[in-house]
Amino acid sequence: MVVFTGPVLANRRKTLDELSQQLTAGYFPSAPNAETCPRCPHWFACGRLPAGNLIIGSHSEAL
């Protein structure tokens, strides 16, 4: 059994909250790495996508 202390648990919750807010906002930053990028399934798309948030819906809704 793993037991987390109060500060560790609070830090983990804070990190998860921040990550979920970023994902909800459509924030997916690239992190280029010469070692892992060539093996990544998104190798040909990463960096070619436009900057900004992911908007789900028709183009007219995004304007």
C-alpha cells in the first residue's frame, strides 16, 4: 500500500488540476526531442499544426 503525505497529495492534486485545465483549453505544447521524436507516431504532424486552441465544431462557430 502506498501512503501519501498531505503535502505530496496536495502537490499531485495541483498538478492534475493544472493539466486538466490545459487540456480543456486545448493547450498541447510540443516538446521536440532528438531521441524520442523520430519514434513518435505524430512525427510528421508535430510542428506543422497552427498555433492556438483546439476548437471543436464548424468553422462558423469558431469565428
